Amino acid sequence: MSRLLKERLKTICIILLGILGILQVGILWSYQNQGTPTSFLLRLFRGSTQISATEARDKLFIPDRLILTSGGKSHWIIGKESSFYAELWDEAKQGLGMIVSGSVKLRESGEEWGDVAEKRGFIIDFGYEVSPELLEWFVSGTNLRKQELPAVRKVMVKPDILDENSSTFYLYGTSDKVYVSEPISHERKTGLDKIMENIENDKEQKYRDYSTLRSTKNDKVMGAAPDVLFVSAAPAYWPYSGYECNPPVKAGTREELLSAVLGAEKDRYNMNKYSDNMEFTYGDNIYRYYSDGYLSYSYLGSIDTSGNIETDSLLNAYKFVARVRKLLEPTADIVLASVEKVQPGVYRFGFDYRLEGMTVQVDMYDKEGQRLTHAIVIQADSKRVLKCSWLLKDFIENGKGEYNDRLTDVSNRAGLIYEELKLRDLRSGYFINSSSDHILKPMLLMDMKVGLPIRKEMLPKEGD
């Protein structure tokens, strides 16, 4: 046997011994951690499902509402199904990227947001306050710290009257301060005048015409936010869908439930079944799933307070959502709706369902007696998810009807005094008050500057 052949055989034997050693360590580790050799081998050969930070940013960084404003009385909500949506949102992202990079400077403006929101242009409403750290991560993937940035809830993009390829950005947060940018160049494919002309001549009635409380001079009389949108123009009735919501069908199959909730670790967990729920435990991890679709998770180990990185915590929360949502039918979108710092290194994130762009508000008490104000609430640090409360629901459309969504008409029918509604926000949507709710009808959802939210059903047209 030649020397070269012997050397090759030695190399192959060394590689095989190395692989066997890794397998042996993995198998022993699995046994010691209440797993099985098969679970280790499956993870090894299948690989793990990885979600990149880029994918997470693309899914998480979206407008709650994109609002086109004529500079007069008309405002239109542009949904993602609109042919204009992508172009406007891309322009907003590019401009924010230039602001974050420091190539476009910001300064504090003395204008009130209510006046800014009446300018001709379009508004990006995120629905929650985006911190400077999150904004930088969303648009650049890193923390640049090129200039001081405010926390941002809304952005107005105002094209120059003479040159529509040049826009000014106005940034607004809960501090009530408005920040204005230097002019930002962007080559627009479709001019804003053309977009508005197409919307105003829309024969299919795809766009609802809204006014703001500032444009009708009602905001100060009511003590309400000036940019609250409400319907004032004809027609009085508008088409809306109704929905059934039920616990996910896939969760009724134990194997699918385990795969989605526990992933590759499913063989490690001990299961206990009680009257209306299943409990899965392993080490410091406890999952509970109830027959009404409620899922809870708790991590009982130590918390990482050293990281204090908001973006890492959000990425951990999103990976959890992306894994478990495989149980759900794709009818509803899941969007980030709130961000809150609980303590150094620990953040709480709220996620809502969206049906045809309309929010599904949740306000109920969970199985632990805690108030749940989002469909999904996740607490995470830079290393892991620490807690989760999730109302898992499948949504099925059960017919369309025409409904009166005018604030004055709905308020009068409900016995509310219009002038006393100190509105912070108003929108069309759906409402879940209990895990046992199965039928969702279109509603006006009123968030108040003072007092509890108000939800009232729209008025159905006779015969619907």
C-alpha cells in the first residue's frame, strides 16, 4: 500500500472519529437534558430555521397607516393593496435613511403638529413611538449615532410645490415637538397631483374620504388631538367584512402544536394535561395552551440586564412570533403595535392582528388575571423571550355588508356627546373583549386623551 493511500486513510479515520465524538457528546447532552438521541440528530441534519435581522426588519418596520392629504379637507388612507403604497413608503424609508445617516440634518421646528398634518403630502403613522435606536436599526441595520434623533411616532413628507422631486420631512413624537429636515431629493415616478387626481376620480370607491378635527376646527372645542381622522363625506355607508374568530385548527393536532410552539426542542418537554389546557415544562421553561386559544409562556431563569439592547430583544420576540404563527391561517397580518422598556435590558412588545389593514383591538383579562391590551404581549431581553401572552385565533370572513361609519351618526345612536369626546385616535376596526368572542363586526375604535377607550358598532344598512 502506497504511503499516499495510507495518509488518506488516516485522514478519513480522523474525520470519522471527530464526527462520532460530536455525536456522542450530543447524545449524552440530550439524555442529561431530558431529550432523546433522535432529537439531537434531527437538529443536526435538518439544521435550525434561522430568521435574519433583515427579514425581521422588513416585517416589523411598516406603517400602521399611510395617509395622503390634499392640503385641504380631504385625507385618504392608502392601504398596502394600493398601487401607490409601495412608491410612497419607499420614499419615506429612503428619506429616513438619509436622516439617520446624518447626510440630512434635522432641526426643531416651532410649528404645531396639527398644522403640519394639514399640509399637502403624506403621513406615515407608525402607531407607536419608535425610539432612535429602533429607527436606526430599522432603516440601516445598525446603530449609527450620526446625529441626535427624536423618538418618532409620525412623519409628514411634504413635496415642494415647484419641484415634486424634493421633499421636506417633519418628525413628530409624544413630546409634542416637531422636527423638520433639510430638503431631501427623491425621484418620484408618479407625481402627487396625479395620485390625488386618480383617487378623486376613483369609480370603484376604493378610497374613503376623511377629514381631520383640525380641518373642521373641532379639535380645540372637543379638547381632542388635531389630526384625528373621521368620515364626513358621502356616501354614508361603506362596505365592511364581518369575521368569525376561533382557536386555530392546527393547534387541535398535538404534533403541529408541539412543532410550532416548542420547535426542535419538543422532545425535551414533559406534558401535563388538565381539564382545559396542556402544560409543557422543561427546566426553567413553562408553556400552557388552553382550549380557547390562549397561549402563555414563562421563563423562570435569570434575566440578562447587562445587554440593554432594544433591537436584540425585539429580534428575539419576532423570532418567537414567526415560529408560533405557523399555527394560524394567513388571513390576518401580525404587526408591531407597542414598545415599552420594563427595566434595564428588558422590553415589552405588543403585537396586533390586522384584517384588510384594519386593527383587531384586544382588551381582556388573561388566564393569570392580567389585563391583555394586545393580541400578543412578549417580554424579552437580549438573549431570550422571558414571558408571552398570546390569544391565538384563526379569522374567517363570514360575509360583507354596508355600514355607516360616520362619527356623528354612531355617537348620536350610542348616546355619546360628540363635543365631549376627547379623542386621541379614531379608526375603523374590530374588537375582542373575551377569548370566547367568535363573531367580529366592524366598529369605531375611539382612544381617548382622558378616560377609557370607547368601542361602538357601526350602523348596518337596512337589509344587511
